Amino acid sequence: MLSVLGSIDPIAFSLGPIDVHWYGVIIATGIVIAFLVGQREMVKRGMHPDFLTDLLIWAVPLAIVGARIYYVIFEWDKYKDNPGEIIAVWNGGLAIHGALIMSIIVAYIFTSKRNTPFLKVADILAPSILIGQAVGRWGNFMNQEAHGGEVSRSFLESLFIPDWIINHMYIDGAYYHPTFLYESLWSLAGIIILLWLRRVNLVRGEMFFFYMIWYSVGRYFIEGMRTDSLYVFGIEGLRTAQLVSILAIIIAAVLIVYRRITLPDPARYLDAPTEPKKKQGHVNQNKNKKNKKKK
């Protein structure tokens, strides 16, 4: 598992001819932890126990597709002559903003179909999204990607991080900023704040909007340190993630202010939860039974 330099093998284990990469294992682990946390809070807030499971059946695979499409679009020169590599997600190349955009679209459509307020679900899941991001960044670490510029070993040692992280940041003869770690820790701090904000009873939507602002602020500055940034239409200096982060901060801040001004009596996060809703099929069956009894 460890090389002579102490770096970590990106392959977790093999099943015959199939290599299972740590990248995929870690991403899956992040999804599971995020699901468990989100599921518990959803039930607590009066949602049906199967709601999140049904949502993730659609959201997870489509988020991966969205993350890959986003990455490939802004790295098209890399893939246009090697189209077979487009599906090789195990080699890295999933853009979190692509996953987030696709997930928001899927969640909005799903909640509309279930007659459930989108912002209620978004608020509940905001900490879970950060959990998935905090854990998922370690997949980049295993692939030795998404790192920053070159630094000295003494600089990394001054950060008081373990040797196994320092050793794995030794890539092609040089040490690099562990920007994956910076973002993971920033996300962890955001999780703690969001869990605290649950008690504040914010206006519905503001938990999610805070997530947008918090993550985007951290991502903006961390992205400036990275050496593998995606650029808008290949324009040097115009980093895609930084542009998206700025837009996300502006949109979230405007929505918070606008809704505070215009909504006379807005719903809030800690409003008394309703009883867990039955699935539509169960409701129809109960109605049919009542009608039969009346006849």
C-alpha cells in the first residue's frame, strides 16, 4: 500500500481484473455519512422516512454525471482526442460545482413532484452536503490531485499535519500545498456552524443560503492556490470555480435580504413538524378503503 517515499497507493483493493480505487470508496463513504445525518434530521422535521432515499436514487447518479460533464466541458481539449477517457471517473475529474448544480435541479424537480417545499429540504440537507464535501476531498488526496502550488517540506511540517499526508504531497519531485485538506477543514467548520444555526430558527432557506456563502468564500480563496483550476473558455486568470463562487455569494446574499424584506410571516426552520407523510400509494389505498366502507 505504501511506496518507498511513503505515498499511498490510490487502489484500495482488486476484485479479479477490477481495481477499486480509494477515490470511489471515499466518495461513497461521504455519501453514506451524509445520508445518515440527513435522514435523521428529515424524520425529526416530519418528513417521510423514505423521502431522502427516493431523492438520492435520482440525485446521486445524476450528480456524478453533472460533475463529470462540467469538468469535461472546461477541459475539452484534454478529452476531444480521447473520448474514451470521458467515462474514466476513477482517474479523477469530477467538478463539485457540476454536481451541486445538477443536484439542485434534481432536488427542485423532485420536491415539486412531491408537493414539498424545496427550501425546507435544502435547509435540512445543507450540513449533509458539507459532510459529503469534507469527506470527498480526501478522494482527491488519494489521487494526488486538486493540490496547490509548490512548497517546502518544512512549510508542511509547520502546519502540524501527519507525515503520511506530507509524504503523499510529494509529487514528481516536489511538495505541494494540501488544498484538499484546507477545503475539507473549511467544510468541517461550516458543518459545526450549520448545526449550531439549527437552533437559531432562521427563516426557511437561510440555512441553505448560508451554506452557499460559506462554501463559496472558502472555495474562492482556496481555488486561487490550486494548480489544476478549470478556466472559463480557456481564458487564463478567469478561474471557473472562482466566478461561480462569486455568483453564488451574490445570489444567496440577495435572496436572504429580499426574502427578509418581502415575506411578512415567513416559515422558519424550527416550525412544528407535521406528522410523517405517507407515500402517495398508501394514501390512495386508505381512501379506497374508506369509500368501500361508506358504500
